Amino acid sequence: MAVSGGLHLEKMTQRSPSSWRKELLQIKGLGPWSCDMFGMFGLGDLDLFSAGDLGLRNAMVAHLGMGVKEKPAAFELRANRWKPYRTVASLHLWKSLGNQPK
């Protein structure tokens, strides 16, 4: 199991996203979206984009003219333009939705 020896954040930040992502996906209950959010907010990775995030897709539809029924791969392809700061772009997209905490 991936967490049998514990998760070591300081070591994870030194590894590639594909490496720590592969490890986290072994944990029952964690999927791609959870790994993306962990990378963005837990590890502070500036270059992640979660194509499975409905909020990001809604913002891209609203502001970038993407189709509502586009596949996640199309959103991922569009987000590649923002490398190496896709997380920063994601934060702006989320903010643009105007969601306020309750």
C-alpha cells in the first residue's frame, strides 16, 4: 500500500508529478481529481490542470468559447497553452465564476 510507510511531503515535492500521482492513485478513494487538488494545494505545484474539474470546464466554456460537451482532453489541450503556470490559470478561472463561500 502506498501509505504503509507514510506520505513524506518533502520527498514528494522533489519528485515528478507523474511519480507522486502514480503513488497516490494506489490509495483507495483517491482519483485523478483528488490527486490534482493535492498537487495544487498540498504540494504547491504551479503547473497542474484538472481537466475533470467541472468548475474549470464551466469557466473555460464561459470565457474561452469552449463547447459544453467537449471531452476533458479538449480542455487539457487548451490548458497546455498556460504551461508552466496552469495552476495559476486554474485559480483565475475558479475565481472568475464568482463563487462565494457560504
